[in-house]
Amino acid sequence: MAKHVSLTPATQLLKRSKVAFTEHPYEYLEHGGALHSASELGWDPYTVVKTLIMQDQDARPLVVLMHGNRKVSTKNLARQIGVKSVEPCAPEVANRHSGYLVGGTSPFGTRRVMPVFMESSILALPKILINGGRRGYLVGLDPQVCVDLLGAKPVQCALVD
């Protein structure tokens, strides 16, 4: 049986919102990313969703949810959301916006409310694993929760790794 992980701002929000989720702790590896966590947990990396903190040309932060084995086309994303450009935030800036350490960033319970954009094909999955607010800790849930709870807007900006 998997060990229980203490509450994070993400799991507190999910519990308050009465969202059903499963806990998936794993051995965290620095720079291992979604491919490592998928491998550790025996999941397809396509179903492990990474949470990326990015910013537009005016340094306004935004959250991008992407399949673990895909990269974000920042050019396509910028065009779809109506901004000039999008780029990843520096780790310390991402930490400041989200309230989480990079590698443990959850889209739930962020320090700052940010617009959330989600690769549309994620919504076709029956269940996803997504960061639960701590390095080495994912939660399993229905991807529709991201739309219902975060107002995530579907986009098409995936590049195949």
C-alpha cells in the first residue's frame, strides 16, 4: 500500500472541493521530470501531466498543462492565447508565482491565481497523474477537474519529443 503524504495546498484544495483523487508518491530525481515519474510509477508518460509556469511578453505568468512526453510550442501557444510571445519562467520566478518548488509544482492551490491552458488531448484521457504539490508526489484524477476547478482552457500546442 502506498504511504500517505501530508497535505499540500493542492490536496487541501482538492479535498475542500470534494474531488476524488489517488495518491502516487515516488522517488524524486532532480531533473527527472515526467518521464522519470511515469517510469517509477509504471504509467504511460502521455498520461502524466506536467505543470509548467510560463510568462508572456509582459512577464504575466500563466500555467501550461502538457503531456509528460511532449514539449510546448511556445509560438503556437502564444498565437492561440492572443499574446506576442510565451517563454518558460526562470525557476526562482516560477517558484514565486506558484508557491511550489520547480519539480513539485501543482496547478492546484497556487500562491497566485494564473490563467491555465491545457493541451486539449489531455481531456480525452480517462485519468491523469499530475503533481500534488510536492516533489515526488503525484495525484491521479479525472482531467475534467482541471477545467472545472481551474478554468483550464484547451489549446493545441504540443510538440512530440
